[in-house]
Amino acid sequence: MHIVVLDGYTLNPGDNPWDPVAAHGHLTVHDRTPGPLILERARDADIILTNKTPLSAATLAELDRLRFVSVLATGYNIVDVPAAAARGIVVSNVPVYGTDSVAQFVFALLLHFCHNVAGHDAAVKDGRWAANPDFCFWVSPLSELRDKTMGIIGFGRIGRAVGRIARCLGMHVLAADDFRADPPDYPFRWAETSAVFAEADVVSLHCPLTKDNFALVNKTTLAHMKPSAILINTARGGLVNEADLADALNAGRIRGAACDVVSAEPIDPGNPLLRARNILLTPHIAWATLEARRRLMQATADNIAAFIGGKPVNTVR
């Protein structure tokens, strides 16, 4: 069984060995695969692992040996799943691996706006505390989260984990989701998406990107937010109209924003968010703790084992 990894570097940059996957066949790992090399590298594969390297219908049509694709992520839009199904190729993903890591990262971003720890550290090291006549000073406003409202759009596993942490910090939780599953075991309130934008002090996005919610954050929804509100996006870049968000930030219509994802990744040098005020931009790292990547590696190995055993799991349609 020949297993080919098309873009393995982000999963294993050197600290997360491929041993669990290698146990299931002959393994070839490519850190990255540019488009012109996809066919050459994938042609002899029985199993392909890919994270962001696309497998189009045209590419799949050339891969006669291919029988299984395991996506090294939860999102699987980089694979033409109907084309794969038509050729009898099974496609699986890893639906659960980074819940706690992403939820934790949301609050790393949020706490920046509450305390600006890095800014205060820099001020001290620049000598501003030593030169200050008072025993303390601050370079930006300090705020407390208790009794603030966390608005969560997309109340699945990650959204609910964010809500749990918010409750531990004394926040109220508003949740919007088209699918209202059984409630979690902590106090919260269902709300329409429009109400979340209008009422929340923090709006955190945790929904998948669909044709119906593309550019969900736009000049209209931003206009409904409180001037003191913060937007956090650790979900998908396409949920945000980036020009509208930049305009709102530069005009001071909301307090701030933090985005771990953008519409095109790596970020385009022309992205308007790069020049916006009061925004944190991080390079799609909410998922990438070592613990989460180890879970992703093992879950991928389990996907392969299940496929080889004739009972594939985590299959997508």
C-alpha cells in the first residue's frame, strides 16, 4: 500500500513523527507540492493525504491507482468529493482534533484587548515604568470580561468550548446556529445572528463557510455592533468582507478585531486588514498546538487503518 503525503510540513515540521501513518504501508512524504507536481507525485499512490493541496476532478481522473484520500483537516473542500465518489475513491477527514486548542486561542486573542500584555511588557523594557512617578501605569485601557456578553456564531464543538470558557470567566453567552442541537450543560441563550451582532461585546465566529454565509461580516452587520465590541475569527476567512472590516476599524466603528484566518492564505500583501487599526492578525495557528497535531496524526492513521480494514470512518459526501 503506497501512501503519499502531498503537503505534510504543517502537520509535522519536525516534532510530530509520521510513525502511526507509516505503520500502514510504504510512506512518501512531501512537505509541499506545487500544482504542476501534483500528478507526478500522486500517480502511484493508493492512498493520498492532503491538507491544502487540491485534488480536482481532472487530477483524480488521472490517478488510476488511487482508492482513498484522507484530508489532514476538518474542512475538505480541496477535494472534488463528487468526482472522487464517481471513481469509487473514498474520502475521509478528521472532524475532531483541535477543539480545545482553538477555543483556548480565542481567549488568547481576546485577552490582548483586555490587558495588552505585550504592549505593557514593551513599555517596561523601554524604560517607561522606571521613569514613571507612580507605582503603576498603563498604555491602553484595561477591561474585565465578567458580565460582558460573548456572542458565538456557530455553536458546534468549538463554539460550545468557547462558551464554556466564557462562562468560567463570568461572561454571558449568546449562541446563533441554524441547527439547534441539545443545549450544553451551562447557561446560555439562543439568538438570531442579527441579535448576536447587536448585543454581544465579543462576536466569535465558529461556523463553516457556505454559499449562504459568505461575507457574513460586512458593512451591514458591522454597523449593528456596539462601538466597544470586538470581532474574532478563527473559523474561515471567507466569512468576512475584509474591506468592510478594515473600513469599520479605521473609522472606529468597533473597538477591535482579531483574525487567525483570511480569505487567501498565505495573506496577500494587498489585504486591507494589514493596514487596519486595532486588529490582531495571526497566521492560521489556532489549530496548531503540538497536542492537536498529535491527535490529528493519530486520527489520520486510524482513518487509514479503517479503510484498509474495509470499514472506512469519517467519510464525507
